[in-house]
Amino acid sequence: MYLIRRTFKIQKGKTRDAAQAAKELSEKYQSVGQRAPVWIYISGPTTPGPADTIYMDWVEEKLENPYREDNKSPDGLRELFQNLYQYVEDSTIDFFQYYGDTFGENKPYQ
């Protein structure tokens, strides 16, 4: 099981707009069953941490190529990405493998 984290450095003052755009993008993937629930959180405006940064975390049972043949891209995705990336200065993606039976019977990717 894997935790996937997307981190976005956002233009100053646009963190909440970008977080809303990330939420809409995540909801699109979830609505077609291509992504588990996503946690979106921000740092900088009212909490310690890197300024103007948003994070998206989700859990997947296995890592798969998003461009695989049987994975149809949801309609409207391009526009949602454009909406998010109008605020993005930089982004990274990290992959973490869970150790042991972290969740027991409570599978977060279902």
C-alpha cells in the first residue's frame, strides 16, 4: 500500500484558490473511481511551514501507470488541470510505502 503526495508551491496570495482547484480535480478522479479519497491541506497563511504551499495525499493499494490502456481519462480533466496550474510555481510528487499492517481492516483506498 502506498501514500502518494503531490506538493505544489503556489503564487503568493493564491493558496486557497489553488486548494479549491485541487479539490475539484480530486473530486473528478474520485467520481469515476480512479482515485481514493484525497486529503488536501495547506501551509503558510496561518500555520508554520512553507509559505503558499498545498499538499494532496491519497492512498493506493498498488502503483499503476496513469497512461495504461484501460485507464480512460475523465472528461473535463484538461480544464481542471489548467485551473490548478495557473497558480502553481513548482510541484513535486512523492511515493511512500506503508510498513506492515498500518490500517488493519480499514482500507483507505476503497
